[in-house]
Amino acid sequence: MERLQKVMAKAGVASRRKSEELITAGRVKVNGKVVTELGSKVDPSQDQIEVDGKRIQEENLVYILLNKPQGYVTTADDPHGRRTVLDLIKVKQRVYPVGRLDYDTEGLLLLTNDGDVTYALTHPSHQITKKYIATVEGVPNQGNLKALERGIKLADGWTAPAKVEVVVDFNDKAILSLEIHEGRKHQVKRMCKAVGHPVQELKRIKMGPLELDDDLKLGEYRYLRKNEVKQLRDIAQKVKGNE
């Protein structure tokens, strides 16, 4: 027996947290009866599970690494009609972006139907490292770099310590390498602006064990390699063991 939201995530319905929202909204039935309790357990081999009247079934797990270009929202759909990252992916299985990248941010984005991996990589308490390359206005001095490393006080509280270095500077601009393990909205942009160096361009090049390939062009994607999938599954198993 497994928790209902976990079975839904495994079937590719949505992430575990989104599946929980579907359950509490009364959109899920088990054997013909609406279930709204998050602690409910089911046997996926025996029980008939429906979401919005459609029966779910387990799908093959898929893991895709996309080099996201600017001009795409990181959601499954957009009420404003903007292009989404799913417009770039041509696969049979339903996949969902893991975390978010801003509309004007490029770089590494994982898409999968593995709910356990999505949960492990996105839950704030799991502290998955993400590395960005940011082009900023001006050249930060050592004081500003130290401030970023210690943590910046933003409207929603202090940020955790970050790893920051100047990769190169030119024409009153600088390219910074930043590593953080939080996932607040516009976090890197807000951190840099707070020390007087607004971000002009931003690209994510690493998340957890995954790194963006140098030869993967903007808008292109590839399936994860076996060793990469194993690394992600190991993280998910470790998270489950600690909860």
C-alpha cells in the first residue's frame, strides 16, 4: 500500500505537492469514491484511481534535461497564452518541470514524471545546490561579494550563504558565478540588485548532480544518462529515508 499522492506522482499526473492539491480539491476518486484525505493509502495494482474522471495508470519514468531559452514560462500551461517549456519537448509521456526558471532566464531545466525526484529536488529543506552564471551591471567589490556570501536581507528574510566569484569583468560589467541552495522567486536577481549590481542576463548551469552540456544548444534537450538517473534516484531514496 502506498500513499495516494505518491501513486499519482509516479503515474505522471503531477508532482507530489500538486497531487495533494488535486486530492484536497475533491478531484480524485478511488474505486468510485471521492477521496480528500492526504493520508489515504491505495494499492495501485488493485484500486481504480481517477483524476477528473480519467483513470490513471503508471507510466514509464522519463528524465529530460532541457537548455531553456528566454521567452518561455516554466509551467505546464499559461493563462496568458505565453509559450511554455513543454512546447519544446516532444515525448509521449506527460512530464513536468522541476522547479522554475524565470521567463527571461536561460539554462538547465529538468523535466520528469518522477514525483519522488521532483519532491527531493524542490523541497526547501533538502538544500539542493544550484549554480548560475550572471552578467551584472558594474563590477562588485570585495565587500559586496562578501555580503552575498554571508547572506542578503531581502523582503522575505535573510538568504542563506552563497558561493560567489567574479569570472571576468569588462566594460563596466561583470560575469559572476553564484551557487545557492534556496529557491526563492527571482532570488539571484534580487540578491545582486540588493548590492547595487542588477542582473542583465542569467543562466543556470547546474542543479544537484546535473550539469548543462556545452554542446546542448538553447531550446535543445536530451534524455538523462543512466548514471545521472541513478544519482537522482539515490537523492530521492535518501530524502525518503530521512523523513
